[in-house]
Amino acid sequence: MNSKRHSRITEKDLTHPMLLNGAGIATIAAACTSAANSLALSVIMLALCSGMALVYIFEKGEYIQPMLSVLYFVPAAFIVCGGSMLLNTFSMATSSGIGMYLPLLAADALVLARLQPGSPFVSPSDALPAAIRLWWLYAAMALPIGLVREVLGKGTLFGQRLFLHPAVSGMHLPFAGFIMLGFGLAIYTFVTQNSSK
């Protein structure tokens, strides 16, 4: 039996963190309609990334596929559920705004990637730093999207009125989030590719 523990996070995953295992594109694009929503999602995502990194450490050897699913989905579901309950305590408005997207976090690519057979491995000592990097990249996408969509779409920032009339009323619709996410990913890819040359 191999005594070395492993976890499946690779440098290739970091090339497109939002697409491969950063956090659920739909969650970023559709739910981050305000700065408060994106901030709440980023906090919950930090808990999920850190929690999954700890779960990686307990992965030993080969599990039967159904049990492997339980190993990852149950902790992820509890983390998201706990985050939702806390959010509901502090801000019911924000909770209702992103509530329908929170379940996506429990089944997003961050967790699903762990269930793919033949996934490459790195050591558990790299799991938490890699998870934090993935969270940081998620937050770096989510926070600007939420801020810009709230300012342009609602004329407010964290609920405080900035403009009498919103500049682009359609910014709260999902297509605006997807457009912003696409440009953000394009810029990220351009920067990382040029920096690696």
C-alpha cells in the first residue's frame, strides 16, 4: 500500500480556474448581481475551498466510486448549507438573492473534479495552498463583476444610492454576468500566457 497521500490539484487546473475547478461559472455570472452578493459568495467559497482541501487529506488509496462521492459531496453540502444559514442570519436580502445558486457550489467543478477517474495527483501539503489560490482567483472574478453590475445596473453600491437612474438597467440580467466573466477569463488567460513566456 502506498503510504504517500495525494490529492488531485494540478498546475493545469490553474490555467482556467473558473472553467476547470475554480467554482461554478453560473454562480459567478448569474448570482453576482451586487457587491454584497459577490462578497457573500466569496466568503462561502473560501470555506468550501478550505474544507475540500481538508477532505483531500483523508483520501487514502482507492475508494469505491459511490463512497468517493459521499466523501466529497456530504462535507461540501454541509459547508454550503452552514454558510447559507449564517448569511440568512446577517442579511436575508443577500441570502434570497443568491440562495438558488448556493447548491451549485456543493456540486461545482471543484468537487466534481475529484470524482473523475485517473485524475493526476499532488501531495496533500499542496492542497490547502492550491485551494486558497483557486479561491483567490474566484474572488478576483466575482467581486468586480458584482460591483460593476450593481453600480451600472442599479445605481447603488452596497445598497447606497450613487446615481438617481441606473446607467444600464439590463446589467442585473444573467447575460451581463456571462459577458463580463468571458472578458475577465480572456484577460486572465492573456496575462498568464504572456507572463510564462
